[in-house]
Amino acid sequence: MVTGGSRGLGQALTLSLVRRGWHVVIDARDPVRLTEMVAQIEIPQSVTAVPGDVRDPRHRLQLAAEAAAAGGLDLLVNNASMLGPSPQPQLADYPLEVLEEVYAVNTLAPLALFQVLLPQLARRGGRVVNISSDAAVESYPGWGGYGSAKAALDQLTAVLAVEHPQLRVYAFDPGDMATDLHQLAFPGEDISDRPAPERVIPALLAIVGSDLPSGRYRAAELMVETGR
């Protein structure tokens, strides 16, 4: 399962997994973008597309039901994210009602989805990959909302790893990428010098397909280790 699978890193990962024979359940808030994404897949039946918002408990239950109908879950990638205001404000000026939404998408929804899917993951000794950010560990001006939500997600990931040693639970920091979300952070600027999401897929697959212990991993480090 890949949340936020209609664009950016989620789209690139879904296409790569399908090429490797996986069946992938994906979701996205924009049903049109989701339909367009599925249209790119040579074998459409390799994907179950579920439009909806990860903040919605009913949507999470629907995702769990689709995963069970597909035979059970081996991998959960919590990729869906919300940046917040664009341009990003300093914390002193951050609208708290918007910050609550950022935490709801970036921190609470991944945990809620894990809770719903834990029985399936436990039965299959599955893996969880929570997409983090360098803003979770670096103090960038203007990134306090998004970064602190991802930092909280990192800590949730670390605790889940020790509470569920039968699973592999990872935080994955892809680094800067040329994505729609990253463009929102820099309105009016050219971010085409950033790597495309496809560039970090080998590093993400190194987590998915190896026996690396649970923990936090940076794409740049994994790319060096894998020689990519």
C-alpha cells in the first residue's frame, strides 16, 4: 500500500513496484489525478486505486478492506503529506488550525493507518516505511510546521519499531526532490535542479527488498551503499 500514490515519490514507487510484480493499493485525495495515474500502468489490474483522504477513518477502513481482498498486506508506505501554507510562515505566524491539519496528515494519519493494518502486517511479517524529511532533523526557517510534524513521525516510527520487533519499521528521508509539494514550498522559483523522484527509488527499494534493521535511513546514504 502506498498512500499519496498519484504523484511524486508515491507515483514513482508504485510504478516501480508494479513492474516488479507487486499488487499495489494506492490512494489520493484527487480522484482525477488518481485515474490518470492508473492509466499509465500497463497492467491496470495490478493496482487498486481508492480515492480519499487519509485523515478520514472510513477511508482508512476502506484501504484496509482492499488490502485484505488483495490477499493481505506485506508493505505499507505512508507517503501522503501536507506541506501547509505556501509560502511557509515562521512559527510565530503559523495559523494553528492549519498546523493541526499538517499534523493530522503527516503524523496522526500514518499511525492511525498502522493501527488499522497491524493485524495484516503482523500475520505476514510486513514492513512499514514512513516517508520523512531532512526538515525533521534540520532547523530550516519556515519549515517549523512541516518539519516538526515529520520529526514527530520519526519518533513514532522509532517507538513502533521497538514495540513490534516482528516487523521492519523504517523512516525514509528521500532528500530534496522536484515534486509538486516541494514546489509549493518555493512558489515562483525554479526547482528543476532538484532530482526527480525516480532518482531515489533505488534507495527506497533497498529498504523494501533487504533485511536492513528497523531505523531511519537517508536516500543519499543508501545510494552510496548500493553504488547508485
